[in-house]
Amino acid sequence: MKIDLHTHILPRDWPDLDAKYGYSGFVRLDHYKPCCARMMIGDRVFREITDNVWNPERRIEECDRDGVSMQVLSTVPVMFSYWAKPADALDLSRVLNDHIAEVVRDHPKRFAGLATIPMQDPDLAATELERCVRDLRLRGAQIGTHVDANPHSGRIDTLNLDNASLQPVWSAAEQLNAAIFVHPWDMLGKERMPKYWLPWLVGMPAETSLAICSMIFGGVFERFPNLRVAFAHGGGAFPFTVGRIEHAFHMRPDLVAIDNNTNPRKYLAHGNKKGDLVPARFYVDSLVHDADALRMLFKLFSAQRVAFGSDYPFPLGEAHPGELIKSMKELSAKERTRLLSGTAREFLGLEATSKEPRNA
């Protein structure tokens, strides 16, 4: 069985949001030829997509081709719209979440869903998360690596995930037993990266590392011990710079350990006093495109915290979903099963059979 934790979906159609909300910047779809569309922001083409982004039957066909049993659906991160007025972002979130829930209801054995929530207003975000988990039966939410706050004030403040204002979201997720999948968006330093697709190649890994460091050093995992969080793209740059991060923690605690004095290495897989392996505190997906990089994730996080994810159906995703894991001959059958499905099942709480969320 293969459960793909990291896939993206959109409705085929939605209203003209610029006209609906009265200001520009929202995405619209231009269906310029059969089975193809352009994601447009104003007159700019953000991305070209094909019907596997919005057509569940086409997705199922491609899943069957690749041996994928279930996809976890989340929106395309550009749709987060954290820069928008909170009420408008909530309205758009509800459109996207209702669509994902409908696809899951129509194909419950093939899809699970993650919501999008208006993080620029944490109280609204917490309320929408509760609706999505309790009423729509989604498994949690996908959020960005940072948040735009106060968009209605005329000045947008960029907040990292350690910001105290976000605590209502973490509290709601913990109480609802909802999974939180963190995906980079609006990449750091993009104004310095106009060529070579560098925002996606350099900015995305940096964004994810920033999010992980913010949550660790900000003490989010300490304050919310039951919060389940996974980070896209194998944790971005974090796994490959954790030595530097830990070194800084020891050498300049006056700068690094000001809000949390726990060694960042303790959040990764380690042995306890009994000699048992304690898995990492948070999860990552397997989307690293390199066997040695994936081996490092196993070492740093353990197989209990690495979940198969492909970034379907986009070009930076895994062309043959799950093949990198399957190609690693040193893995036992038990480890391979854990990576391809077991970790995702645990992260999403798919073992739960009650109609009510656990711990609700």
C-alpha cells in the first residue's frame, strides 16, 4: 500500500475573486484549451496545469498506474492568500475545503484531505480548522512556512511560526488531534532570485528550515506536546544544516536559546536511557530526489517520522511516486511498508474509526 502524503488539488472552477472581493492579487483559472488551464494572477501566468489537478477520475487513473493506494489532498500553496483580508481568505478557504471534502466523500478509499485555513487571523483559522475536522472529516490542515498578518491595516507584517499570535491554531490542532502539514510559499529572498527557477530551488528549502527552526527555538513543541506537524520536501535545508544549528545553540545561547533551552538535536531521533530509539518530534515527507539524502532522513528522523510524499502532479515532484523508497535495497520489508504507508497513517490519524476526532 502507498499513501501519498503530499499532493495538490484545485476545483475546476471558482468565481472571479478579484471582482468578488474588490481588489486584485487572487488566482483565476484560464481554461485555454481542453484538459489544460493557466493559473493567472492578473495578466501574469503563475503556472500551467492539466486536468489531473482538478479531475478526480484522472488522478485515480494515474494512481492506479503508479500503484498509489491513496492520495492526501491539499490546495496549491499560492491559494493560501494570507495577504488578503481575513474575511475574504476565510471565504476562499471554505470554497477550497468544501471541494476537497466533496472529492474525499465521493472516493473515501482513494483520498484523504487537508484543509487550508486563514492564518492571518488565528481565531478564524482555528474556527475553520474545527469545522473542517468535525464537519467535513478532513484530517487536519496544510499551512505555509510563514504568515502575513494585519493585511487589512494597509501594512503586511510577516510572522514566523513561533509568533505568539498563532497559539490559537496550535491549541485547536492539538485539541482536535488534527495533523498540520507545513509547505513553503512566497519564498524568502525571491527578489534576489529572478532567474534559474531559484525561488523553488533555493528559497523553498530555506523557507522550510526557517519554519522548523522557528518552531523549535520558539518552544512551540514544548508548549503543545501532542501537536503533530510534518514538513514538506524532507524538511528542506534543515536536515543538512542541523550540525551548524546545534553548534550555534551551544556557542551563542544568548542569541539562539533565548526562548527555549532544549538542544535542537533532541527533537531528532535519538536513543533513550534504556537504549530504545526515540523517533523525531516532528515528521517530514520523503521528497528529496536523492537516495543519500533520504538515508540521512532515516538517520535523523527514523522511519517512524518519514512519510512518502510525491508533490503530485507538479514538475518538481517525484515522476514515479514511491520509486525512490522502493529502490533502496537495504530497507527491510517492514521499513519499506512503514515509509510507504505506515507513517502517513499515523500522522493523519487514519487508524481512528470513531466519528468524533480523538481527544475531542
